[in-house]
Amino acid sequence: MKNRILHLKPVAYSDLNAEILAHLNKYKSDNTEIEIRNLSCGPSHLEYLYYQAVAEVEILREIRQAERDGFAAAMIGCFDDPGLFTAREISQDLLVTAAAESSVFLAATLGDRFSVIVGRDKWIPQMRDLICRYGLRDKLASFRSIGLGVLELQQDKQETADRIRREIENAIVLDKAEVIILGCTMQYGFFEILQEEYQIPIIDAMLANLKYTEHLLEVKQKTGWTFSRRGMYERPPDQEMADWSLI
Amino acid sequence: MKNRILHLKPVAYSDLNAEILAHLNKYKSDNTEIEIRNLSCGPSHLEYLYYQAVAEVEILREIRQAERDGFAAAMIGCFDDPGLFTAREISQDLLVTAAAESSVFLAATLGDRFSVIVGRDKWIPQMRDLICRYGLRDKLASFRSIGLGVLELQQDKQETADRIRREIENAIVLDKAEVIILGCTMQYGFFEILQEEYQIPIIDAMLANLKYTEHLLEVKQKTGWTFSRRGMYERPPDQEMADWSLI
Amino acid sequence: MKNRILHLKPVAYSDLNAEILAHLNKYKSDNTEIEIRNLSCGPSHLEYLYYQAVAEVEILREIRQAERDGFAAAMIGCFDDPGLFTAREISQDLLVTAAAESSVFLAATLGDRFSVIVGRDKWIPQMRDLICRYGLRDKLASFRSIGLGVLELQQDKQETADRIRREIENAIVLDKAEVIILGCTMQYGFFEILQEEYQIPIIDAMLANLKYTEHLLEVKQKTGWTFSRRGMYERPPDQEMADWSLI
Amino acid sequence: MKNRILHLKPVAYSDLNAEILAHLNKYKSDNTEIEIRNLSCGPSHLEYLYYQAVAEVEILREIRQAERDGFAAAMIGCFDDPGLFTAREISQDLLVTAAAESSVFLAATLGDRFSVIVGRDKWIPQMRDLICRYGLRDKLASFRSIGLGVLELQQDKQETADRIRREIENAIVLDKAEVIILGCTMQYGFFEILQEEYQIPIIDAMLANLKYTEHLLEVKQKTGWTFSRRGMYERPPDQEMADWSLI
Amino acid sequence: MKNRILHLKPVAYSDLNAEILAHLNKYKSDNTEIEIRNLSCGPSHLEYLYYQAVAEVEILREIRQAERDGFAAAMIGCFDDPGLFTAREISQDLLVTAAAESSVFLAATLGDRFSVIVGRDKWIPQMRDLICRYGLRDKLASFRSIGLGVLELQQDKQETADRIRREIENAIVLDKAEVIILGCTMQYGFFEILQEEYQIPIIDAMLANLKYTEHLLEVKQKTGWTFSRRGMYERPPDQEMADWSLI
Amino acid sequence: MKNRILHLKPVAYSDLNAEILAHLNKYKSDNTEIEIRNLSCGPSHLEYLYYQAVAEVEILREIRQAERDGFAAAMIGCFDDPGLFTAREISQDLLVTAAAESSVFLAATLGDRFSVIVGRDKWIPQMRDLICRYGLRDKLASFRSIGLGVLELQQDKQETADRIRREIENAIVLDKAEVIILGCTMQYGFFEILQEEYQIPIIDAMLANLKYTEHLLEVKQKTGWTFSRRGMYERPPDQEMADWSLI
């Protein structure tokens, strides 16, 4: 039986769903079946903390729904990993992952240090904090910003690719990066040509998330290793959630 | 004219409001006028990430309301600082603070290293991350847990005080703490007697928050120094928030 | 076609090979085919740097042989990861992994902080350095030593398990570990019962290595992401190796 | 009754005293009364460790005098914070602060990371150490030097301002600073115009010190929280100081 | 021609001078000639920052005198390294060293991590800062305090030795220290018997200082490598010091 | 009686032995007698991990031979310090040192921060790890690469010197380095002229190694302080090594 995995696009529009699903399906393992959903309301991008806070409640609603719908795993498709820790806290059998955590752990193993290509400087403080929380501050060579917002990334693909190229080169030459992460799920679709050009791993965050999810599912199914319920991911008591109408 | 400051109790009950307001009023400066509000719906404590996520949206609603109501500042009354960065991002003239940030910066200056007395081990990972985000990891001597949930802290005050005493002593002797933070706003009311006993600063997080808020208001009014709008606290565009019904 | 993976036991005895192979086969994915080999000469354990240095040359010989024999991947079965970086440097299509790196990246994602149960204090400095090299120093709660050498770990299993239990409890209570790594491949076979007892992830390093290897193979095959050849893993020139009879 | 605060100019000249006092008075709170004093002998700037060592003894003499004269607080007006820890150690009721500590704690809260504009490269190692001692190394984006000595800073104000502008821009663009500290009290008087131009907080160290001092006084008077006497600030025994003629 | 080295006892009594000189002479190299001097006024121990500040001016006077007297080097005989950086800044040909720096660099090379046995908890914050300034925070296993002031250390030698023994054992067993530093020059005379007992290096800080001084002198004389005059140790201009009567 | 020190050139050619020996003899102390040896087989440079692994076994063979031949110390003449920790582990009376450790500890004391001039970017990750293991990450200003392989460094000396000059200037101006290390033993012979030009310490790694070795020998002979046998350098049991034909 295949593993049903939900790709949760944590924004409130569906235009690119088919394209994204096709992208994911191209790289999935045979054992995986992917479904894509987006939020029913909320912002269209998550460049601001406020948008993430609003989206997080919707994300958690979708996570709870995914659990009821019997998914094996859910992927939160944004490099800010909005709601990731919370989703793990409240989920039961559902395994939850997100784009940044998946990407940085992979990048950390593939070379000495990695750089992250972001859209705008605004994103950097939060992402740097995130990488510190994942414990990988010593593996981070640099952030490099291309000066484009999330919604511009797929508009003029040539322009986006050229800006990414310039910062990849800066990351390699100036920051001694050995691995590059495209630090926004909306930079999907660029990695193959860039990887061909630069001959170093160029991580597509959405795909890194997919492969990491498949890996953690396999690990869980074979060995029982999954998120510890002691400490950080201790789950709230069902009764209390029910009493407060939170479930 | 006095500074109107809102103490936002980020939980959905009002029982202790009068008692907390009296506690705050006892320590406020002459120039301050405090009002207390709580959430209209949501959880009664924030020990879980999920409860914080749900509360955050309500907190942000209250923050926006406080801005409209002409408050000079709003204090988020929880040591997890839920929604603090987000509230600063979306606020305009309203100055927003929270309990942990206020306490750790104060503790950092009063001695070499500080320990934080928490209710349960579950709280520690998040709070450690928070202290790292504030840049103060090197000033943290230890966390010490007393094994009580938030809602138990004010029930048997003798028991709570005795457990706090035991961990203060461990923090001083074993961890060489020179300053103690009572790491939950619901540990209010204990600091004076403990400070008398141990003769070192015992920080009441709610009061540290009050004094820090008054300080940042004074700074802002005299010098114009307030939260930078470049990077972390760049505000979302009004038009975008309006388009997405987020304002 | 299945992925042929070599489990390289980096010591010079074969007694436990069948048992270890059975252990690995029990947890492998359908797509994996495992073969086990040991060194033809050298030490029987790697508790000393000297033994590791001697073994490393043999390990590299086996890695080169594995490449010629068409394996897709090779796992170095020791928690000191002897020769790992070097093996990656000289390998071409062969993907090389080892026990510690695989375990710590997995543990890092499953909870806030992990502890490593080692045999003897002697091992700690090297392993701490290793975890720092992998970038995960902030995720390490503690090392806990049970006072047994590698060759004693499988002798009196009851005694070994009891000593591990004592240190798991110390790690949980005193060091706030949320995940435990059994920090020697020769602690294989203990994790399931301990995991049942403590209800937190207890990582068997040999199995973590297997699952991580399968993951990196899948990633490489689907996306082309594999070890960067820029910097740390730049490969020596073939001609130079030939000139110096190193190939 | 007003709080009498001493601004101690830790150098041996009085030329600018009236100007500095006027600057401070412009930003003080109503409850504050400021007096300014300088050293009676010693160097005219503190760019060298030697000058600081010589000045420190004079500073401590003035601190003891300030205590006898009934001041509530004393501010050491130099960004090297000369004698700060020592002054706190020997003072009794007098609350002692200094320019750097006050500035960095404020800057740390106002944005993700701050840069410090210094006069000469020579100052950087000591100031970096100081920021590490305050626990804020992770909040420091960079030091940027303008190539002017302390005594040149107020000579050609246009030139000084232009050099500061150039380094503020470098700090913002290259180092992603969100807050700027003018890292010498003798850079006073520049912040308002620069803040207007760059629209981010530009901290005047002398004023940050004033507001921080008022804050710590208010905190002490309302809650009793002041410097811990356990550990770092344990005071020498009076008898011993008397025996050795140190008091 | 022999190297004349001054051992500067940075306290104002001479009782133990002969004993200390004999101790040093026992371990010096053939090429070394040691003279001992103490301060003419000031405190008798340096456990407080205030005593160090007062002593520092006297130390610098002695350093300048030593330079005029043609010494090759001067050793500051206290584990707080009072005035070390300043003395290097103002000295010309005189090479200045101190006890802590000498000890920690030596200990860092002799094993994985070292512990420092101090007299009282009060000393720890300053010494921890010092070790951080020397760049060796990652090599520090722990501080362990024996509860005796400086002037008590040589009074009841049996008692002192027994207390040191207890903390050496704690450092070895609990903190995994591989090397011990006796963190006060007044713990001289104990290392040989303890080293015999514990079979690990027990560093006598006064002797470590002597051997390090001889080493740096030899290095300077053979290669010209000595303290960089760029940055931290840039020397104040002679004319300025003369103008301000500081020389 | 003089101390016999072996300079072990850890590569398999002897061409430069006489020149290197002359270089060392020029700077040695009177009490030292140097002999030079190279590996009988293996690579001619150690720029790759693989070459180091192959060489390490030969190095250890030479170390054991040096012990039998009665040397007091052996120096491993490569800035990657290949086999250093292992050689210390298995040696008995022989004291073993290497170029990088010797250089970085010396540089750390001579100024605030040091930069390392390397041949190629490839070297940096390993050397950065090494400096972290020595505990000195906070003292490292930067690596600067001149784009030449080891075997090219002595070919066109003018070209090599010019490239080093350019990076020394970058290190001083951009990275605020106060001390420079020439990070390859094959950069020998350049330091004096560069030191004359730049007036800051320019460390020749081979000579730093020599002086450090003489220092550690003197320390050991006078005080008995040498590498701790507890933990990292615990020696393998003789019987076990004999059983496994490793001795």
C-alpha cells in the first residue's frame, strides 16, 4: 500500500497546484502518492510574520483534517516552516515535515557549508533563527538575496534565474559555499539547469522536503523512530483541547 | 498626559484580572495608566505550542484593537512571548513588549548569569530558543523546573513557594546563578519574600515587563528610538493586508 | 533493479557477520540488497585512534573495491565514522555513509536534544569533535558512558542493557534528552525493548545508517544531489594517484 | 524628589562640559537632575588601554565621592565602559552604568542585529570583548571604522558626519544591520539628523546611557532589583579596604 | 648572556618572596635569571576587581621600571592576569606575560579539556571571561571552587591539599577533565604530589608562566615574532604620554 | 645533553631535506639537535584527505621508529597535522607535535585575531575544523587562499611571495587580522622579508613547530607536564597491539 502524502501549500490560492503536483510527482518514489491542498482563506504569500501567524491557524486546521483523512504524512510547503513544531505537537500518527528543515539537514551532509538564496533581505533574520533552532548555525556559509518577492519568482523566469546565478557565484567565490539551497519553495523548477551549470548540489526546497518525508516515513514504519513525545513535542491533553473547543 | 499601557493577558479567562491589575499598579510609575484585557476566546494557559498558535491570532486582534484605542503600549503577559515579533511587525505607533524579553535583558545586566525557574520541563526547549533569539545564550546559567503547570502556580501558594525555593537554591549552588527569573507571569506575587530571603534579584516577569515597557516608551518619546523597520520588523503593505482582509 | 549496499564492518573478524546481516535485512527497504564484508586484517575494535588509522587504509581499500564491484553505496559500520570523509573524497559513483553522521542527523530532527550512550569515557572527546564537525553541537544534551569496551557489549546482554537503562534515565532526567542514540554499532539489538520501555526514540546506529543510506541513494537517483565536489570532497586527480601508486 | 545623576566624563578636561550637560538635559526625564564632572587629572581620551587603566583609578575615586555626595546614580561617559564592573563592585547605594552596556542592550531589542561605528580599528578588539561579556555576540552585525580619533570627532563635524554616513550605509547594505550604534560618546549630537536620513534607530551612546540609568533607578526604587551581590559584584570587606587604605 | 626575567608579585607584601623565588629557580632553564619584586603599596590579594584596579596602576609602574632596568621579560604573578594587555600595550622591548594565559594555552594542548581549581566562587565570572578572551572557551571543562581565600591557601597546607583533591576528583569524574589547572599562583607548591597521585597534568600557574615566558623570549630572539603592534597592542604615542605626564 | 628532535617530512621525497634542515638549524636553540626524515613511500603532498590517510600509517611507523631510536621529540611537518593525535596516543616517551597546532597557539597569544594564508580553497574546511578542535575558533579572523598547490609554492618564489602579499593585505584591511600564519610548511623561507614589510608577526609554520617542540620538551623535563593519558590520549594496551600485530 502506498504512502499518502499531503503537500500543503500554506497560502490561499490554487493556481499553481497542478504544476506543483506535477513537479512533485516527477521526483517522488514509487511508494508515494501525493495530494495537494491549499488554504481556503488567508494570505497569498508568507513573507511577513503576520501572514504566517494567520496562516498557521489554517495550516493546523488542515493538518488535523489530514490526520482525519488518513494521510501518512503532510508537508508544509514554505521555507519559513510555518507551524511545523506546532503541527508535530498536535499530530498523532500523521508525520509532519517542512521545506527548510528538510533542506538544511540534507545540505549539511552534502558538503562543508551551504548558502541559502532568498528573495528579500527581510526573510533573513527569521531564517537564520530557524537554522539555529535546527542546530546548524556552523554549517551556514551565508544568505544571499536576489531582491524579488515570492510572487515575482515565477513571473519572469529568465530574470529570476539570472539573479539566482549571480548570487550562487557570490556564494561560491566569496562565502566558500559548497552546496546551495534555493530558500523558497517558489524557486521550484530552477535547480536542474543550475546544477548542470555549477556542478554542485542546488537544493530545490520542495523536493528536498518530499524526499525527507519519504525517508522519515520509511524510518518510522521500519523502526518506530518518530518525533519524541518527551519535551518539545509533548502533546496537549485531548480532554483539555476538547474543553476549550480546540479540536 | 499619562502613558496608557495595556496589559494583555493572552488567555481566555478574567478571574484574576483585578488581582493582576492591582499587582501592576503597585509598581507602576506615576506617568503610567494601566488597563487589563484578556482574550475573548481561546485556551486558559499557553503551555503548548498549539495553544500559543491559537492565542496568537487573538493576541494580534487585541494588539490591533489596542492601536485603534490609542494605547501607547501593550504588554503580552506570558513568558513565551507569544506573538511578540509579529505584533511589533504589524503595529504602527503602538509599542509592544512581552514578559521574557523584558526579564532576560534586565537579568543580564544585574549579574553574571541568571537561572530561570519554570513550571515544567516541557517549557524549556522553547524558552531556550527564545533566549538564544534574544542573543543571551551565554548569560543563561540554567533552567530549573518545579513540576507544576501554569494553572497550579497560584493554587497552593505555600507549596509553590517551597518548590521555587528548592530550585533557587540549586540554581545558586550548582549553577552559580547570580540572578533568578521566575519564568512564568503566573509566578507573580512571590518575588518580594524570596528576594528578602536570598538577597539576590528575583525577577517577577510581569513587573519586569512593566518597567521595561515604561522605559522603551520614555526612550521612544525622547529620542525617537523604537523598533527598526528595516528587516525583521518591516511592516506588511497596508494595501496587501486590506486586499486579503487581514486588517 | 535493487540498490546493492555494502555494510562494511571495519574490523578484522567475521564472527558476527551473519547476525549483523540478519539484523540489517530485518529493517531494510524492499529496494535494498545488502552484503556484508569485514576487513581482512587489522584490529578487532576501533576504540583507539591508532586502530582507526590502521583500519582506515583497509577501509579505503574496501571502498575502492566496492566501487569496482558495482555497489551503489557503502556503509562504514562504526560510530567513529572512520574514513568517512576520505572515502567520500575518493569515491566516484559509490555513495558512502557511516553510523554517527546518520544517527545524529536523524536524532536532531526527532526532538530538541539528544544524548549519546557510549561504552567508555575515552570515546567522548573524539565523538564530541565529530558532532561539532557535523554542525550539531547545539543539539547534543550529553554523553553518558556505561563503562564497557566494544567487545564486551554483546557478551552479557542483560548487564549491557541494564547499564544502558541507567544512563538513559540519567540522560532523560538530568540532561533533558528527548532522543537517545546508542553510540556504538555494537549496541545493536537493544533498541526495540528500550524504546518500548522509555517511549522515546532510541536510535540503533547501524539501522540509522542503513535508512540514511537508502535515503541518500533515493535522493541521488531522483535529483542528482550528492556530495559536492567543490572544496571538502574535491577528488584527487586520477593521474596523480596513479603516479604515486595509490589507486 | 528628583534623582540626582552624575555624568562622569572620564577624561581630564572640562571644555565641553556645558555643551554635554545641555545635550543630556535636553533628553532627560522630568524626574532627573544631572550634574557633570570630569577627572581632575589623567588623559584627555581613552583610546589606549593604558589611558583607561590610569583613568580607572580616578573614575573609582569619583564614584566613591559621588556616593558620599548622595547621588542616586553615576554614568561613566565612555563607550569602553572603563571601570564599570569595578565601580559596581565597590558602590553601595549608588547605581553605576556606562555607555556601551546601555547602548548594546537597547540596540539588541530594537532590531535583529546592530553595527557599531567606531573611530579607529584599534578600538575594535576591546569592544568586541566587551559585547561578548555582555552576552550579545550573536546580535553584533559588524564594527565599522571611520578613521578618526576621539579628539577629532567634534572638530570638523561635516567630515565626521560624512564618514559616519558612509559606514552606516556599508553596515546596512553589506552587514544587514537594522540598528546603528555610534560607538563613542564623543559622537554625540549626530544621531537625530542621521536617524532622519536612514529611518532606522541611530543610537547616541551618551543618551542611551542616560535613559538606561533612569530605567535602572526606577526599577530599583520600585522593586528592589539591582546588581546582585553574589559572585561578580560581591563587595570587598570594609575592614579590609580600610586596613589597606583603599577607602 | 642570560635572560633577566622579573617575577612581579602584584601585591604589597614581601614575606613569601624568598620562598617563591626558590620555587621558580628550581624549575627555570639555565638561560634564565629571575628577580622578584612586589608592589610598594596596594592590597595584599586581588580577589576583588577594585583591588585589581588599584594594583594595575602599580603594576604598570613596575613594568615601566622593569623596562628601564633592562629586563628581558616580566611575569605578572596572578591568575587574574591583572594589567596584562595594558602592560603589553605600553611596553617596548620588555616582553610581558601572566599566569592565566600561560596556563590555559599549555593546558589546552595537553588534553581534550581542562578544569580550573579556584579558591572562591567569586573568582569564576572574571576568569571565565578571561578564558573566553583567550579564545579557549571550548576547552574549559569546568571551574571547581575549594572555598578558601587567597591568603588562606598557604596557611593549612594539608587542608588546602585535601580540598584541592576533592575538586580534582569531581573535575575528573563529573566534568571529564583531562588536565587540571591550579587557578591561583598562591596554590604553588602542590602540583608535584597531586600529579603523582592522579597521573594527569596538574598545572602550577606560576611555573607555567615561567616556562611560557622563556618560550616567548626564545621565539622573539630567534624569529622576531612578538606581540603585534597592529590593533589590540598598538602603543600610545610617546609625545601624548609625555604631554599628559603618563610616562 | 642535547635534545634530539626529528623533523618528519610526511611525504615521500627527499629533495628538499638538506634545505629544510638548514632552515630549521638556523632557528633552533643551542640545546637542540635536529634530524630530518621523510616517508619511504606514499604521496608527495597531502592536499587530499586520501593522501593524508595513506601517509598517516607511514607517519605512525616513523613515529614508532623515532621512539625506538631514542628521539626526545618528533615534529610532523605539515599544516594539516596528519596523525598528530594518533601519534600522541601511541607514543610513550616521545613527544609529538605538528605545524598547525604549534602555529595557532602562538598566533593566538601574539594579537587579537590571526588569518591563515593557504594554497587552495580545498584546504579550508579541514583546517577550520582543526582550529576548532584546538579550541581557537574565536581567534580566527579568516582564511585567505593564494591559488597555488603545495608543490608550486617553492617553484616561482617571486610569484608565491606576491600572491601572499596580496592576501596578507586583504587579511589586515578586510579581516582585521593582527597576526598572519603562512598555513603550509612549504611556505617556509618567506616570513622574514614579509615581516619586515608588514611589521606584524608572520608565522612560518615549520619554525613555530620547532620552537613549540623545544618549549614542550623543556616543560616536560622540568615539571613532568606532558600529554594527559586520561581520555583523548589514553594509550592502547601493549598486549592488544601485539596480539593484532600492530606494534
